[in-house]
Amino acid sequence: MSPQQADRNGLSVADGEMALCVELPMLGFAIGVFLKQHLDGCIAPDKARGRAWVTDQAAKSTTNVFGPQFNNATIHGSPVYNLNLSPEDPESPVSSESSCSSSEDESDDIATDTFQATYKGFDHTQKWYLQSGRAVEDVLYEAYFDPKLEPSILALLRDWIIDLGNETMMGWFSSDEQKEIKDSVPKLPAPSDLFAKSLERFCGVRTTKDLRRVLRTTSELPPDTEYNWDEHFDSEWADMVIRAFVVLFDTPGQPLCGSHLEDWYSSQIWSPILDKCFLSLPGMSLERKESCCVATALRKNRNRIDTTMRAKSGPRLDGIIRTVEDDSYEYGGLEVARTFRGTSSTKWLDDSRKLIRALRDMLGRLHRLVDGDVEVVGKLQVVGIVTAGLALQLCRLFNPHGYVCLLKREKVHQVPSSVDKLQDLLLLLAYVVKIKGIIKECVATVKGLRGVSSPEDLYKEIMNAGGSSPVRKAKATLPWPADSP
């Protein structure tokens, strides 16, 4: 046989065909699998929330784009796979139904077993009983076994979370029960009177000329008032943000009306609004750029006892609000997207789901920090902020009673793209101050419990140093979130 030719099952391959096969020996396999899945229609949704081959016969119907002469062939030592093999054939490179679905079923079984074990470990006297007599935990447990539930709802149930904005979950309760549950949501803290009055001066502004005039002729501070950090920081911060937006409003290219990359929105829009506002939180920091969630990492590694077990890391968020010490505690997280396509877009849903799981770990860690004191756990909240383009949404997670957490998604706020809608920016700034107020109250609650209120308490702490923790009157236990497969 000449060097210009090669025999394949009795057939010859010309130089051009030979070159193609040498350079791309796996191309036939890749295209064949693609055609198998998408052209022959042999993939369909499985009843068990997976994907499976429809029939063995359909799995065997394969299109070989290079023709039958390349089945079971070898080109310069590189195999050209026979795509007519069934998924069950041990020589086939195509994954079978059993290998895919069995792994998913096994993960579901483990999650279900853990969910059941957690429920059985609940103290029935500590459950959240509604006025109707039903326990919220019992309702969630019964709903978990509905085969029609969406995966996103199952994930919330495994973490014992009720999404107050989810119609399916709220439909498990009567109208009176829904009202009782919603009444347990803490109110957002109000901004100070000084802050509100500092924004009154922008009433009636419709043009950048009007805005510049107000900024030039008025001040965020009352007349003859000396600046005080605690009292006037928010007013000064809001004034700084508005001055930055004058430039954006006045730029001929109208950057607020265009589309930009994710970092542009972070640096030009959300860093002045969020990062600068949170600077007044003592001992706190908003850490940006793929920050790992410590609370999740601790949960995943809670059973690690030696170095032979690989340490697992927490999810990387776009931002984490945490204390500044080395052993930091987290009070909130941030996820960022470059464009807003609605709250039902894939990116928004993925970011929200990722953030909620991290918030659940953060809240659980704060519960353990205060030793489950029932007098304070109801005051703990963690915040999640999702931004996409010029849109922002806050979600809050808290544990009002029993073993259940509530997720409250607030309305979406938008940064205005023109100065004639300046009031929207003012309301957004006031809203961010409220978010900061949630964090401040939660931090104060934790610090207040961890400190001592009297010399007698300090004496008891000193005498008990190195021993067990003092016994409290009552203790609440928040269950561990479900471990990811």
C-alpha cells in the first residue's frame, strides 16, 4: 500500500480524507453523538426529573457522518468509534441511561433519607404551630413527597425554607395561615429623619441644570451644623452618589441607556451605591470579586477529621458582607449580572438560587454563634442582593419560629437612566440605607448577646472559663441545610 492511501475495511481513503481523519479523529464521534441526541429524537424528559434514552431501539439508531466504512476503524493509532453501538454495549463511548439516571437517583435517595432523618429528629414541642393547630414543619414534610414538585421547590424544602413569593409553597396553607406566616416577617428599618430631610431639596428636579443648581446652592447638612459621622454619614454618601450621577446623566453618549459589561455596572453604578454606603458599618466590609462563603465551607467540612478527606470550599459569590476579623462571620451576599432580563431569566434564577443556599448557611452559623438563644434568634436576618444591569432586588432570610426559615423577596428597584426620574434614584438610596439597617441590627444583636451586661455576669464567665457554656433558659436549633450531591 502506498503512503498516499490507507485501507479501511477494504476501502481506500484519499489524501484529503486521510488528512481530515488524522487531524480530527474524534470529530465523527462528536457529531454522531450530537445527531443521535438532537436529530434522531432519542432523548426525552424522564419522569424522575432526569434525561434518558427513550428506547433501546432508538438508542441504536445512529447517523455516522463519515459513512459505514469508518466503523471500528483505526487511523494512525487513533480509534474511530462505531457509533452504531448501543449505549448498553461496553465498547460504546456513549453513556447509557442506567449510568446517568442511577447517579441522579442515588443522590435523590441520599437527600431524601437525610431530609427524613432531620424531620424525625425534630422536637415536636419546638415546632412552629399555627393558630389552626398545624405545624409548619409537618406541612413541609408532607409536601416534599409530591412527585410533581419542581426541583427548585425541592431544594428549598431540603433546607426547610418557605419562599413567601412562591405560589405553590404558599398554596399548602389556608388564607388565614398565610396571613399568620406573613405577619411574622420583620419590618424594614426606617432611615433617619435627618437623611430623609437631606433629600427633600431635590424635589422638582427635572433637568441636569436644575440638579446642578440644587447641589451648588444647598447642603446635605442643616444650616450651622457640624458634621457628625454617626448622624450625617448617610446624607453625605447620598450627596456623593447624586453628584456622580450628574455626570452620567449629562454625558452626551447616554451611558445609562446603553449596554455594558458586568464590571462597568459594578464600578460605575453599584460600588458608589452599595460599597460606599456599607463603609459606615463598624467592623464590617463588603468584599468583592469571587469571595468564598466561609459558612458553607464549614458546613461541608463539619465531618472532616483528617487530611485524607479533601477539604471542600464554599460557593464563590460576587460579594460577601462580613466582619473584618480573621475568623469572620457573614451577614449577607451579593450576585451580579450584566443585564436585566426579568426575574424569570435563567441568569437571575441561577444567581438567586446560589445566593439563597449561601444565606441559609450564613444564618445557621449565626444561630450557632448565639448558641440558639430563643430570645435573639428571631431577630437575626441575613440579606442577599442581586443586581443585573440597573436593577436591584433584596431577599431576606430569617427564622421566625421553630425549625423553618422564611425567604422574603422584596420588589425590584431600578436605577433611572435619565434625570427626569431622579426620584427613583432617591428612593433607591433610601432603600439601601434600610438594607444597611438590617445588617446593623443583626450585628448589634449578636454582639449584645456575646457581651456581658453586669459585673456579676462577667464574674460567672470568668469562673466558668474553659468549662461548658452556661445553661440558657431555652434553646432553638436550626437544622443543617441539605448537603449538595
